[in-house]
Amino acid sequence: MALITAPDGEKIALHSTGAGPDVVVVHGGGVTIEPYRRLAAALGDRCTVHLYNRRGRADAPARREPYTVEQDIEDLGAVLEHTGARAVVGHSSGGFVALRAALVLPIARLALYDPAVAVGGAFTLDFLAPARAALRAGHRARAMAIVGAAINPQLPGSRLPIGVQAAVCRLFLRTGIGRQMGELLDVTLDEDDEIAAYAGAPEQYAPVTAEVLFAYGQDGPPYYADIAAALAPVLPGMRVLPVPRCGHDGINRAPARLVDPFAAFLTAAA
């Protein structure tokens, strides 16, 4: 593990594995780097994969308040400078961070999986206000249920009464991953606020010069295909990769049908 210095003087712990061209992974919301270690190991025979926890998690420093996505972009910039990497993988809200970063950082190749980018009305965040209200009232399980139903409309459970979904979330909060997601819910909603702040026309990403691979899980939320369709006209070099038999966590499961095209794309310019 290496420690690098962010622009504000805080230290970022860098966890690296593998050999070959340098690739930086920007993880999603509600989790740490731990679910991405399988991806790093799967890519590791073809790339040097760098993982780091985004602020407010595990060994990462605390966030500055109020939080803005620029903090994440500054940290990613420090990681790119330290490693020399020009290839980035972004997942979920980490995909949003990575795409925003590609507007200002020297990113040459950008592989996205289910990036939470609100363009063309494809991804809405109407759940933010009721979820925050539930949190303020001390109902964390209900807040998680509200978020879960909104972002996973393809799941049968999202159509159950919210009270039933909250009961399920109370059980989920007793698991290791559920407890972590519950503890990070405030952080996640702050990041979702930033996604909402940049909701709008896909043309805002037209200045991106990086080569882009946009992958989405065909068993996951349907709006990711719509996001890809909205971005494709303004990113004419973007390749879209539907990944069969994968949900939103497909990147964490790291099947060969996702890892192999990612590795080929990320190392193409090496």
C-alpha cells in the first residue's frame, strides 16, 4: 500500500495489484474498495490495477463539507498523477465521478459500468427528498427501502408495500454489507445530490476526448441502457457493451464476459 498526497494535504491510501498498464478504479456509492478486489485480481494478469477508497470510507480521509464532486475529481487527479495512469474504470456513482473527471483530467481510456449519470431524463433522483426525510426521522431501514425501490425498479421486491421493503431492509442491515451500506447512506445521498445537480442535457459531456466503453448489465436497472443511448450521439467514439446475465453488481462478480472486453479496451493504447 502506498500513501499519496491529495491537493488539500490529506493522504490517500493506494492499493495496487497486478502487472501491466496502469488502471485506476473509482468505486461506487455505499461501499468501499473491498467488493472490487475480485475485479482487480481478474484484471491483474493484464493491468496494474489501483484501488482507493473515496472519502468518508475505511482508510480514506474525511470529506470536506459541504461535499462536492470536485473533491472526488481532485483525489482522482492525484492518483492519476502518482501512478501515471491514463485509463480509468468507473462504476455507478464512481462512473459519474469518472465521467465528470474526464472533462478536466488527462484520461485517455474510460471504461464505465452502470454509471449513474443523469442525462436526457434517463435517470431521475426523485427519491432523494423522501429518503432524507426518513433518515431525519431515524428510520434508516425505510430510507434504504425508498432508495432501493427507486434505483432497482426491475426487481419484483420494488413493487411491494414500502413497509414490507423496510422490514426486509432491517434484516439486511444485520449483515456485514448491509450494515456498511446503512452506515454510508448519508454519504451516498450527498453524492446523489451531486448527480442531481448535474442532471440535464447529455451535450455537457461533448468535450470529453477519452475513448469510452460504456457497459451495462442486462439484468440490472433498465435506465442504464437509456443513459448509454443518450450519451452515444455526443460521444461518437463511445462503444456500448450490454453484458448478459449481469446485474448492477456484475462488475464486482467480474465474469470473463465483462473482464475480457474491459482488459482489451483498457490496454489497447498501451
